[in-house]
Amino acid sequence: MTGEEVDVIGPRRTLAVLTLTIVLLGLVDVSRSVWVPSGAHFALNVGVALALLGMAAAADATTGELGLRGADVGSGLRWGGGAFVVIAASLLVFGLLAPGSSLLADDRADIGLGSLLVRALVVIPLGTVLLEELAFRGLLLALLQRVTSSTRAVLGASLLFGLWHIPVAWNSSTTARMLSVGGTVVATTVAGLGFCWLRLRSRSIVAPVLAHLATNSVALTVAWMVGRRT
């Protein structure tokens, strides 16, 4: 095999795994909304997260590319911890000042304390954040950075993250559905940009994981607390 042939195989493999990753995530996203019962979503998401690690290995992605290098965990904890505190504090203040806001309306918060703890401490971290961070700030961002500039890679990964939320927004909205879906895509794309910035700034996926936990688990907890007060 010549040196030129070796150079071609690398980009081809990257593009193949990138395409397969996008297709897989799209199929999972649609199937969860149409065919897979909600009780099986947790197991499905964990399984897909493990599959993404296998695809990363197929693409010869390094731990540094994926944000999984042990030496960068400290940086991830510092940046992610700071983001967690800022987001959590903002949500708590908002909950105190505007408890009647529609932004805090969440049917999933109408649960008991035990169910809240399971959802906030187990289901969301392992069933949502793990998959989405490995997918969008891990493998997809790494592969996109191989084939384009960092700026375009961040924009691409963030837009895909926004599109990933279309089925959820579509199923949860009955009035002004298109407006709701559009707003969700924009909001989650912007969130994706912030998560990507944390990932690249800290070099660790730990940072966006912590920020993501704040936007999901803390937001659910605040909605639960507000629901108990009203």
C-alpha cells in the first residue's frame, strides 16, 4: 500500500463514520418518538452511547479528540463547575422571582420526591446527558473538526443538536406547533454552541456534561419546587 493510499483511507473512514453517526442518531431520534415506548428510552439511550464509543474506535478517535483524556478532567471540572453554579443559580433566582412563568411549566415535574431524585440523579445524567454529550460534543465534534474548520465544526455539531430536539418539541406541543419547534431548535442550537465552547475551552467533555446537567436536572428540580409552591 502506498503512502498516497494511506492518506486517502483516513478521510474516507472519517466521513464514513461521520455519516453513519448522523444516520444512527436520526433513526434513534425518530424511533423514540414513533415506535419505542417511553419506558425503554433509558436503555436505548445508554445502548446508543456505548455504540458511539465503538464508532469512535472505528474512526481511530483519540481520547483527546473526544474530550475524554484524563489529564483534562481537572480543567473540565473547573469550567463545568463554574457553568453549573451560574446556570443553577440563575434557574433558582428565576424560579423565586417568576414562579408562574411558562418557562418553568413542565408536566414531567408532576411527580413525587423519590421519582424526582431518580430522574434528576440517574435518568437524566445516564439516559440523556451521557448520550448527547458523547454524540454532539464528543464524536460528532471530533469528526467534524477533522474535515472542516473548528468554527464550522462547532456550528455543525450545534445545529445537529438543535435538530435532535425536533421530535420532543413536536410531540409536546399541540398549539402553535411550528413556532414551538422552531423556538426549541434555536434555543438548543444556542445551548449547543455554549456546550461546544466549554468543551473546547476546557479540552474536556466533563465541562459541557456539568453545564448540561444544570440545564436539565436543576431545571427539573426548580420546576418541581415551583409546582409544590403553587
